[in-house]
Amino acid sequence: MISQALLEARKYEEAMEKRIPKEDKPEFHLSPRVGWMNDPNGFSFYNGKYHMFYQYHPYYSQWGPMHWGHAVSEDLLHWEYLPAALAPDELYDKDGCFSGSAITLPDGRHLLMYTGVFQERTREGGVSDIQTQCIAVGDGVNYEKIEQNPVIDEKDLPEGCSRHDFRDPKIWRKSDGTYCCAIGNRPADGSGQILLFTSEDCFKWNFKKVLIANNNRFGKMWECPDFFELDGKWVLLTSPQDMLPEGFEYHNGNGTLCLTGKYDEETDTFIAESDQSIDYGIDFYAPQTILTSDGRRVMIGWMQNWDACVHSKEDPWFGQMSLPRELFLKNGRLYQKPIRELDEMRCNKVVHQNVSFSGIISLDGIRGRKIDMELTVRPGDEQELYQKFAVRFAQNEQYYTALSFRPRESILKVDRKFSGSRRAIVHQRRCQVNTADGELKFRMILDRFSVEVFVNDGEHVMSATMYTDQGADGISFFADGCVNIDVVKYDLV
Ligand code: FRU
């Protein structure tokens, strides 16, 4: 049975999407069908297609009662919308169907596990969330919430665990056929932790242990965990709220954290050995991963910063996902590269090699807002190292966004101050990159409203959105001192 609330959402999105011209949205980054989008949810492969659900408020381009939007794709780049999958229509989720994940059951059904939010009146006259874990089962289009919901609630929580901050279940199947679920929670110390639950059948769940406690080390509450094996190690991705910057790490307030370490599957013990940010730009949060059938671990995040969601209330849509990025470990670090399917969208190759210059130049054929561009920058003068190199893009007489590199400090900076924003939101982020002798290699991908920069084959990644008018498609290069560059650019279609 499809509820009235879901029917209404489906009718609304179908009617309203027609009012949004395709050119007003990203081309190969998933954005909401209409209205608001945040976290990726239920990222999975089911019935021959990749499925992506998302935190969704169809009726308004601001956060509101959370639904799950839904889209499918064969290559993770061309997405087709399906009708909204979940609406807040039960008592236990009447205030929102928050983030969660998906898995295929042995009988072929698709299972979604999400956080149901129910708001309780407090004695002081306010409201406070009660968060529980709930299940809906379906066929890839329609999903039915099960009668036993919620399947995990405060009764299942050990002493000291908050029932107010208890969300974002990520399920996976172990090699022995049983199921595990990692859920973000706030313990008594007010920070975050990840709880591990186990199940024989994916419906009845038991608390197993605290997989890892934050102990106020990285921010506060930990949201949206994902936990998987990668290149012989185990990786926990989570998005802590309220992080403090440390050197060049964790500058995003609500940021993203990657912990890499050892996991003993017998005893469910995870020992973290190293930590890093996942993305060093401005806009990235709450990523989810899947393992593709050919063994690649692919991650997609919400390409947005919670503190920078400032936009016109009239906008028909807001929020977009990042590129799908293949993950791998190299020298103990998490590396990311755009999935290779993107290469198939490349056309109109333009190459400029060995261009030495100082001051400002533009290059024939180098422009565009849907492009894939590789740059190698090196000193153009053996005697004197240049001070600064910059590439300006999404540029016209008035606007541009810039990526600039100072070799003496090894700092790469993204700056969207002149992108057309009229608000005092964060516009810059700096990243300390590895470079020797003033040489740097990076690849930047633009898709109308965003830039994602993969430095040194994915050692650092910086993502930022910018909503500059699409007519601003110029690109220019700037050098203080003498630099020598190679540029290879493709249009993406
Ligand atoms: C993270 C988050 C999740 C929650 C969802 C609500 O961005 O706060 O923890 O499930 O968004 O929309």
C-alpha cells in the first residue's frame, strides 16, 4: 500500500520536475528531482542497476521532513529518476525518514534500513527527536515498511547511549552469511561513537559492541558511518559534527573523517591506525560506498557543506552529489580517483604542451563548464622558483573561481569568492599538497555548478560548488614568476 504522503510526493515531483530546464542542473552529478537533497542513502546495485536514494524534501529547496528520493543508473554518471521511495508516514517516522543503507536479501528483495524520527514534546515546551532504526522492503521501485518497525530502538541500547542521536544505519553481509550494521550514536560524554549490531536474517537485530568510540577526539556526534575492507586494511568513513581544525585537516565544521586500521572479524574489534580528511575542499559530507561487481570500492558523497547551504528560497532545487570516486590505499593513505566510466564521456581533446609563461594567458580551445582537465605545472625558470600559479575558471568579465598553487608553501587553494556569491559563507579552502621542486599534477572536473580537484593521482581531493551563471565558461592561467605547463582538456558529454 502506498501511503497518501508518498503518493502526494510522487505526484508533486513528477509535475514540478518539468519546470526545471535540464541545463539548469548538473549533467552527470545526481541532484534532486525537485526541492532539497542531502546525504546519499541506500547506495547499492540491485536488479542490474545502481540505485541511489537521497535525503529529500521535494516541496521546498530547504531541509524539511525527510523523504527518500530515488534514482538509478547503469554507469553511475547518467541517472534516471524513479518515484520517491519513502515518505514520513508512520508514527515512528512521522518527523522524517533519515539516512540509511540498502542490501539485497537472499530471496531477491531489496531491503532499505533507515532512521525513523519521531519528535517528542519536552517538559520545557520544546521538542526532541527519538531516533530508531526501521526497515522497508521492495522491488527496486516500491517499498513497504514492515510491521515489526522499528527494528532497533532505545530498548536495544546499552546504558549511556543516546536515543536522541542514534542514526544512519549502514548494513553489510559478512562472509559467513550473517549481517552487520554500524550506526552513529552519542554516548554519555557528548561526543560520538559507532555501534555495531548483528543479525542472522537482517530483520531481528542484536547489539554487539561499540565498534569505536570518539572520546571527543574528532568532533562530536558521528554521523553516516560506512565500514569496509580495502587493500588489506579496514576503513571507517564517518562524518563528525562540530570538528575542530587541526593543521590542514578537518576544516569543514561538520566534516568527513577516514580512519584506517585493523579489524578482527571474529571478535569485531577495530583498531584505528591512521586518520585523515576525506576531502580538503569546501563541499563534501556523509559519503556512502559500494563494492562494484568488478571489485572496485566506489564512494559518493553529498557535495555540500552544512554551513554553506545559503541560497535563494526561490531556487527550484538545491544539493548535489559528488562524482563517484574509486577508493584505494597507497602508503597508508586513502586515495580517490574518478571512476573510469567518466573517461567514456570525454571528447574534443585539446592539448597544449610545454607552455612557458608569466602573467596571464588563455589557451586556444580551453574553456567550458563540463570539462575534464589535467594540468602539470613546473618551474619555467631553473634559476628562480615561481611564487604562484593559478587557473581561473567559470570566468567572464565579472566572475571566476580560482585554484591557486604556491610552491614555496606547497599550498593549493580553491577560492570561489568571485563566483557570484553575495553571502559571507566560506569561500576558500587551502590544502597542503605533496610537491617537489615546484612541480604539481592535478585533474579538475567541472560539471556546471561544481569543481572537483584530484591532486597527484588522488592523494588529496578538493570539492567545491559554485553557482556562477553558465555563460561564464572562460578559463585563464596566471603565473607570478615563470611557469611551464601541460594542459590536456576534454569536454564531457
Ligand atoms: C547528515 C544527517 C544525518 C541524518 C540526515 C538528516 O547530513 O544529519 O545524520 O540522517 O542528515 O537529513
